[in-house]
Amino acid sequence: MLLHGRADLDFDVSYSMPLAAVSSAYLYGHAGPEASRWAWGASATALAALTFGLGALLGGWAAGAAALALTVPFSAEILRFPINSLYALAVLVAAGLLVRRSRAPTPVNGALLGLALGLTLLHRSPLLFFPFLLAALDAVPSNGPRPGIRGALPVLVVPFLLLLPWIAMNWTLHGEFVPIERGRLQGLLLGAIHAVNKEDVALGLFAGGAGGRGGALAAW
């Protein structure tokens, strides 16, 4: 629906984040099998390179090789669907920029990290609260370099600037403040602690109500 700008009363366009919905529609409904195979190969190569690079950045070449070896058992699950790979790539880029910012906490590095985190949120929302956690950690006294207010603000502001068009669309469609997938915050919270993976069960456990896709963030 997002790809064609159409409204469908039988489908909640806000149920998935825009990058996930658009990339899925393009790869599985528009691009054809050849493009999907190309995306699989490109994703596998990029994931391997970024995993090795992140390990090497943290601990040298040996750590990079170890990181790559440790991810092999999980690669099939990640690569089964190209949209999973796209999200994994965004997370790896954000992780690399997080390391860069920890070593040089400048406003520019903070903005780059904020941009990367914003891209992960436009795909899926598990890192929604990470900027706030990072800001809290920045406030803890340390002997190492600290970003200060100027360095911390971009991480708090930039990711949510990227969400503004999504929030505006949801407000227009539903009259609700919906910053992530509509009606799925409870599943996000439980998924983060590996409790359950069904939104309906989560709603029943925590709210005592029937399942469904409705519900606003303010209720939580």
C-alpha cells in the first residue's frame, strides 16, 4: 500500500514500518526472482564484510575473523528473507558508528549514529528506546571521552526526525500518535525479553484484554 500510495480498508498500512513494507513489496512483488537472488547475494556479502569489520574495529583481525565465524550458524535464518538482511545491515552499520562515536564523541559522529539508528527504526522498532539509554550512559562519569550535551543531542533528536513523516501519516490516517508499528508495542516489549512473540498473547497477559491490532502508545 505504501509503495503505490493506496488505501486499503482491509489492510492496516501502519502495521509494519515503512522500509520493511516497501522493501518487502518490491523484492517479492515487483522486482522478480532474479532481483531477489541478487539481493540475497549482495546482502550476504555485505553482512559478512560488516561483521568482520565490526569485530576488527573492536579487537583486530583475529576478532573480526572470530565474529564472522560466530555468525555463521545464524546466517541462514537472517538471509532466508532479504528484508531480514536489510535490517541486520542497518543494525551493523549503527554498531560500527557507535564504536566510532565512543572513540571520538563529536556532534558529527553523534549525528551519523542518530541517522543510522533512525534507519533501523524505519525498518523495525526494537531500538526505539536505545537513544535514551545511550544518553543515560553518556551521563555516567568516566575517565574516557564523553560527548557532552552537543554530542548527545544528535543521537536523541536525529532518529526521531526520520520518524516524523511516518508519525504524520499515522496521525492523518488514524488520529493517533503512532511512532512505531501500530498496536505492536506490547509485542516489542515482550519480544525484547524473549517472553512471547504474539501481540495478542502479550495484550492478554499485560492488559487483560482481547488481542488485536488496535491500541495507542499512550495507553502503555
